Amino acid sequence: MAAAGRLELVVVRHGVTQWNRERRYQGQRDIPLLLPDALPGLDRLRGELEEQTFDAVHCSDLTRCRQTLAHVVEGRERAWPTHFDARLRELDFGDYEGRTYDELKSQPFYRAWIDSEGRQPPPGGESTADLGRRLDAWFGDVLSACTALGQRRVLVVTHGGVIRELRRRFEGIGFWQGDVVQAEGRRFSFSINEEGRWQCSSSSAVPAPASATP
């Protein structure tokens, strides 16, 4: 278990869905996994995590994340406290949900949204600032549990847009650089700096690339 003053988040994206295959914006639509197509990625992720233990699990309340979590921790469902949290949902794409790039690319409002890197909300949807506010509230609760309850290693099952926003914040990379594919994610390590603030000290791919495995 990690030492006091340290926190590890293993943040993974749900498995593949039919809308992923069709390259449709899913957002907060409750789309299930595409089975059995999703199983190879889920099996690989389960193999990566099967020897690891966690103090808590946080999961988006949407079906595709619940299904992913159930597969990844099969047989260990009651090993750790589990929280299903709407704050971990994908960005709300509003009127763009269910649509594809090819369907939208000629629309001026869509082009403006793309060019703004999400700072401008899609019609009827959320901006990245809106997403950031709910993630701030969620992460504050994680840090409080780390301090008060000693929860120092946490598994998080969420969505691609959430992971992109976390990478932008914790890794300092550009908006378009933070993509992860389905059933993969990042391992973030945090420590308390000299000013008494939590900061990300490292980030790595989950599952680890084959070249990084001895």
C-alpha cells in the first residue's frame, strides 16, 4: 500500500461500443458495450489489474462503465468500496450526440466548437470548463478520502473525454494529445509538495506497453 501523503489513481476507459465503432459522439447517452467485440480489450485490462489491490473504486454510473468494471474485477466485486458517480460521466455533447464527424463537419457551429478545443459548449451540451468543475468536485472527494480514510490506491472507470481532461491537467499536454483507446487508461501518482499541495508526480499507460514489460 502506498505511503501516507501519496495517492495513486488508475483511470481506465470503458470497453468498445457500437457507437465507438461507428464513430458517433456518445456523451451521456447510455450505450452498452458491444459484445463479444469488447472482450479482448477487457480481458487484457483485467489481466493487467488482476494482481493489484485497491482501497476504493469509482465508476461512472453509465452502463458501459458498469459493464467494464464488472468484467475487470470479476470475482472481486466486494473487495473494495465502490462508488457509482454521475460526475465521472462523459462530456455532454448535447445536440451532437448520436452524430458523426462526417454528418457535422460542414456546420459552422460544429467547426467553431472543434476550433475552440471544447471551450465553447456544443448546442445543448457542456464546455470543458463545465466538465472540469464536476471533476474538481469529484477529485476533491477522492483527496478527502485519501486523507481521512487512508484510501491511497483508487481504481476509476470512466470515459475518454474525462481521461483527456485529467491528462491535460495532470500532464500539462494539449487538448488533442490526451486520447486513450477503449479499455486503456493512465496511472497517475500524486504526492504532497513542499507547499502542502497535491501534485501529479508521474503518469504512465495502462496497460503498460509491451516494450515496457520485462
